[in-house]
Amino acid sequence: MDLSFLDQAKKMFEKKVLSRGVESVLGIDIGSSAIKLVQLKSSQGTATLETYGEISLGPYAEKEVGQATNLPPEKLAEALKTLITEANVTTDVCGVSVPFASSLVKLIEVPPLDLKKLQTVVPIEARKYIPVPISEVQLDYFIIPETEQKLFLGAKNINDAEGQELKNRMVLIVAMHNDILRRYTETIKVAGLNAEFFEIEVFSNIRSTVAHSLAPVAIIDLGATTSKLYLVELGIVLASHVIPVGSQDITKSLAKSTHMTMAKAEEIKRQAGILSGVENGDAARVSHAATLTMEQIFAEARRVLLGFQRKYNKVITKVILTGGGATLKGLPEFARQQLELEIEVANPFLHVQAPSFLQDTLEQAGPDFAVSVGLALRVLHDSR
Ligand SMILES: Nc1ncnc2c1ncn2[C@@H]1O[C@H](COP(=O)(O)OP(=O)(O)OP(=O)(O)O)[C@@H](O)[C@H]1O
Ligand SMILES: [Mg+2]
């Protein structure tokens, strides 16, 4: 099994085309509230959608749809098997994501040594950033190529970059906790699948949403329990942050303030959205609960964005929304008001061939599948 989580980042610098094989592959995103899966096939150099689907984990934990869970491998495998059957999956080859909240992704700076010396220094240096014993994690790192670092630091083009000296080297360090790895390995095995790799979800997310963008952008992944903010330029994760507030908090506060069941609250949340424009009734209550939750998330996102822009003297102009929470009606407009930046809702299926009658459905479901599409794309790339 390939445990090199940085493969993705490394590949950002290679111009790869898709495999010409015909094998079908799966991307599996095990979130706290749902498992999402996408099956792609490579045909004539492009990725083609074969099937996709999602299953809520709440009911497997005696909770409601949309609620976060912390299930043991057997239960996760049971849900995954059901999803595989329901979606008519026809392959066992897969890539699996690992939650960002149980990982560490950090850009650090080390002295500008030659490559050989860096390979000795970086693992030692990286340990300083790992808050648990090193034996409990899988550690990997990626030394940012000199040219990319110079472009990032402000060189206008490659010629300009050649004349510069670097005062230090930027290295992306990545660690994943063994516990989560064990839990997911067991889940995949019990479900009868074969994992080609485990990858921290941020890299899968980038691959399907901004892989082609050179300008600095922010991605906000609105999950059930947490929201994740990633700042990305030239395919490199420059900074990231977990906000401990998620879309289930809307449902929770709605259920609490109106004394309705969680199931009902989840249902009307999905129907009404955030900008209802009405002052009374359920829609107004949803709008109120959603506003309180989303204001918290965007306030923290704005603070982190400003800090980053100040530190690197950069301007982030675009924010991409992903995750199930990003499908909340009216959210793009609300985010625009809060962040005063260009807002785009992720459409990871954009670069995937699919029947035209599915286009609208895929566009709407898109944000939810950003991670699973990104994973499946990597399996296709790798299996050339
Ligand atoms: N159509 C919809 N409208 C509004 N909210 C929705 C909709 N569909 C899903 N959600 C919300 O999205 C959340 C789930 O998002 P997602 O599937 O990205 O989370 P997850 O990956 O399981 O969680 P995490 O990333 O925190 O582990 C749930 O709280 C759910 O209520
Ligand atoms: Mg998620």
C-alpha cells in the first residue's frame, strides 16, 4: 500500500495525462456524517463518470441523517457495502481519503542546504511540529522546488526567478495518525475493497477543484462537524485551518430553538436555505439558525485569510466552497456578503465526462463530491 500522502502535491508539478487503460476506479470519502463515492473510468485519455452515490452514517449510529458519527470499522464497512450495492459499483480498486482534522499539513522553512542535506534535516525538523510521539504517525514531506518557491515569493516569471537567491527553503510536511489509518484500512478490508492509497482530504479536494489554477485561492470545505480552510497557490497548500463549527450546528440550533426533532430540522434546513427573505415561519427560523452558524465560520475564515495575506503580502481574490454544507440554498450569496470576495461553488464533475441529462444534478451535488472525485482522479493517474 502506498502511504505517500504527498504524491498528490508532488504530481502538481508534473504534467500528467490520464491513463489510457479501461479499468474502473473508485474514490471513497469517509466523512463524519456520510460516505461519498465516485466511480470513474478512463477512456481515450479522459475520465468518464460511471456511477456515484452517498450514504448517511447517522442511521448507523442511532442518529439522524446529516449528523456526525464516530463509528467502528464494522459499522462503517456495513454502510459502505450498502452504498456499493445501491450505486452498482463494479470495481474494488479505490483511493480513500483521511480527514484533515486527524492529520497535520504544514509549510515550514529550513536553511537553504543542498538536497542531500535537506533529506537528513527535514525529518528531524518536522518532528518539532508533530504534537504526538513520532511512532504514532506516518510522516512525509515535500521540498518545494526552487522555481516554485521563487514564483511564490514574488518572482514574475522563470527568468526572473533564476537570478534570485533563496534565504531558506520551504518544505511541506504531512503527517497522518496511525489510529485513523488502522480504522480505515480495516473498513476497506471488511467492505471487500482494495485501497491503492490513503490521502489526506485536502489534496483530493485541490485536485478536483483548483488543480489548474495558478493564482492564490482559498477553499472552504463545509462539513458536518468541522469546516476546513485551505489556502492554495501553484497547487501547494500554503496554509490551512480547521474551524470547529459545521453544517450540523445549524440543524442542532434549529431543533433546540424550535423544539422540533433533528430529522425535521434537517429536512427544513435543506428546503429553506439561508437567505429566505421572509420574517416568519420555518423558513425564517432556518435562515436565522443558518446565519448564526455561518457567520461564525466566515468570521474565523476572514481572520485567517487576513493573517495569511499580511504574512506573505498576497491577495486572495477567490474562495471556492465545497462540502455538503456548501449545498445550502443561498449560501454563495451569503458568503459573498460576509467575505467580500469572489465566491465559486465547487463543481468537481466539470472535468469529468458524464451524460448531458445529468449535468444539472451533478452541478448541484458537486460540492459534496469534491473529495471523492479528486481521489478517483488520482487512482486513474497512478494506474497509467
Ligand atoms: N441539500 C443540503 N442543504 C443544506 N445542507 C446540506 C444539504 N446536503 C447536506 N447538507 C449538510 O451537509 C453536512 C454534511 O456535509 P459533508 O457530507 O461534507 O460532511 P462530512 O464530510 O460527513 O463531515 P466532516 O467533513 O465534518 O467529517 C450535513 O450537516 C448536512 O446537513
Ligand atoms: Mg468531509
